[in-house]
Amino acid sequence: MINLYLAAEEGATEHNPIIPIWQEIVVGSVAFAVLCFVLIKFVFPQMEKTFQARVEAIEGGIKRAEAAQAEANELLEQYRTQLAEARTEAARIRDEARADAEGIRQDVLGKAREESDRIIAAGNEQLATQRESILRELRSEVGTLAVDLAGKIVGETLADEARTRGTVERFIADLDTAGTTGGRR
């Protein structure tokens, strides 16, 4: 085999290394064409599908993220609005509660004043009744004492009821007159 190779080389003219052999160009061109055909027919469409799927996934993810962000912003605004409304409602309820408390306070104070006035009036009425009762008892006792005293001074008994009553009434009238003039006659 080596001999054949040497013989082929001797019979051929010497080949220039810069210029390629035409058979190699044909074989290389056919192989390149087959490779390009396989790449264009099978590999590039798969790569394009994969690339397109990734682009759609990324764009879809971005769109979903933008939609989620928009929804989150909308919900945030709704929550802020609801929070502001809740604060307003709480302030209104607080003001109503204060007004109700003030009304209840005024009612309780009014009822307490009425009850106090009623108790004072009942006490005054009871005092007046007791005073009258005490005055009647004192008058009858003073009258009896006055009759006894007058009987001892005069030296006779004043047994007659009309005389006793008249004497008692005169004595009490004299006492009332003396009390109104300051005890001076």
C-alpha cells in the first residue's frame, strides 16, 4: 500500500498546497449542503419553536405580572378607600357616642335634680307637719301648765273648761305677741 501511494505520487505532478483539489471541494460542498438541509429542515424549526415558546413564556409572564400588579394596585386603592371610609365611620360613631353620652348625662343630671327637689320638698313638708304637730303639743302643754300656774297664783282652780280655754288662749296670744315684738312690752 505504501508502494501504491508512492507510485501515485511519482506519476502525478506535484500539487500546489494553496489550490484545493476539486474532488475535495465537491465532497465538502455536498456535505455542507446536506448539513445545511438537515439544519434548516429539522434543527432550526425546533430551535425556533423553543425560542418562540420561551419568548411567549417570558412575554406571558410579563403580562401576567403586569396584570397582577395592576390588580394589586387596584386592590390597594380599594383597601385604602375602605380604610378611609372606616376611619370616617369610626369618627362618626365616636361623635354620636359622645353626643349620646352627653344626652344621657344631661338626662341623669335632670332626673337627679328632680329627685333632689322632690326629696327636699318632701323633707320641707314633713318638717312643716312636724313643726305644726310640735306646736300643737306645746300649746296644749303650755296651756295646761299655764292653767295650773294661774290656779296656784290666783288660789282657785280653774276647772271650768271654757274658762280654762279662754285663759290658755289669752296666755298663748300674749306669748305670740311677746315673741313678735322681741320679748318687749
